[in-house]
Amino acid sequence: MTEGPLAVPRIVMVLLVRDEADVIADNLRWHLGQGVDHVIAMDNGSVDGTTDILEDFAATGALTLIHQPSDAFLQERWASEMARMARDRLGADWVLPLDADEFWTVPDGQTLGEVVAQFDGEADMVRCARRNLMAAREDLEAMSWHEALVWHADPPVPLPAGRRDDPTPLDPPLLYCRLPPKVAVHVARFERFLPGNHDAVIAGDPVVRASEEIMIYHAMIRDRAEFLRSNARVAEARERDPAVAPSTSWKSRRWWRMDPDAAYAEALPDAARLRADVAAGRVRRDTRLRDLIAAGRNAARGAAAAEGGDVVG
């Protein structure tokens, strides 16, 4: 951090990714344009082109890339290591732990960096609400994911308790459910993240605040095949680890055991269900993520054309 009354906190984003080529460039463009100073990305054995995209961003100096070939799924451990690296090597004041499918947004006229800076000196950890975006299954297969994901439950329903071994179908589908918040952490006394990066251990007596301005849009399901692959990868890694509690990643472990069509139907509504819920006022349209991704892609195409190159991602 720079010294003096106008000191601006340094914000570093940490990101664990595997096979996220459809979304990772959008994610990086958005957050780097919103006041994030640097990104540490750990690539966990991607084979779909994600690594190439990360290397392109690393070549600009905006991103530090770590290659992690392990077939384990040690999200909280690796995120904690990256957060400490951000503090100790890159001089970070604040760390934002993201997934590739999460977009941290603030009201128009502000940037994410400006909102986080308001908490500097006031909090050690800031809780940030998340919102599941969904589409009808038919639309998600027929359209680009960012064009299809323009609906959210209003209000979202409570998340069911762990249902890994309960055969009763989830109703409503999972993306109607309320999400736990994520946290931004001031890393001066940071020790480690807890599972899911929904909380953190801070030395001493940390001051915790909730942001009313940050909303994290969650584009969890962007493609049926990707949904099934992701569940299998997470479930297999969790099942191999005897130290993992049965409730950890219960959704992926449940769906991994199910018929693929039934699992997909538990996550997203079909078109008829979505129309009915929109008409009843249970689901509302929200195009914020669609619009910011479209704007980011258009800007990237324009910049690439001006430079005579290709768009990253």
C-alpha cells in the first residue's frame, strides 16, 4: 500500500481453475477492469485450452500462473497458499478468493476496487452476497451461456441440508436456492480459508462486515456436458479423501451417483417450469451479467482489431 492519507489498498484476486475455457477470459477481463490489481491463478491440470488463456494474461503482467497437476481437490488449502503469496510476495492488502464462474459486481458508477477500499481500516473480512443465475435447460443447450443465464429466483429458497444419499428429488431445482456468501479478506492477519472460501480464520479478534454493494453473480451451470464433468471430477476427488466430511461437496457427490438426465433436472428447470415460475413472480429477469460479458467481449475485439491481433479467450 502507498503511504499517506490517499493510500489505495492493493487488491489481488486468487483463482483455482480447471477446464474453464468458456468463461475464464470473461472473468479476468471483468475483474482486472474493476480495480483488481493482480491475479494469482492456479491451473489444476486443464486440458481444454484454459492454460493457454491464462498464459496469455500472464504475458501481460496482470497474472501470476501456478501449475498444479494434483488430482486431489484441495480448494481451501490452495486458496490459502495463494492468499499468503499475495500478501507476502505481491504486497496485497486485500484478497478476493474467486471461482471462475463468479463475477463480483457493484452498482453502476463505482468499481469493485473502490467499494473494497471503503472497508480498508474498517474490517478484516467482508461478507459478499451471491446470486445464482439460471436458464431453462432447453435454452442453455440452444444459446450461448451468457445469453441464456438471465434469470434468478426471487426470493431464493433455503438450501436443503446435505442430501447425498436421499433419493427424494430436489424441488425446486438447486439453482432456485439461496447461496452462502463469499468473503473478501484483509490479509495482514490472515491465516487460512475455510471450505468453499465462505469464511476465513483471521488471527486475533477480527472485525467482520457485510457489503450491501457487492453482489456476486454465480454462473454455475453453463453447459450440460461441463456440468456432468465438473461433478464427476469434484466427487471423485472428495470420495478419495477419507478426511472429507460427508456433507462436503454433497451436491456433486449426489449427482455423480445419479442418472445424468435426472441430475441435470435437479439443477435447472425445464422451459415450462421456468415460464410458470416467471408468471407467478417466483423468478425474475436479470441481464447484468449478460450485458457486462457482451461489453467486455466487444471491447476485447475492438482492442485486438486495433492492434492487429486476436482476442484473448
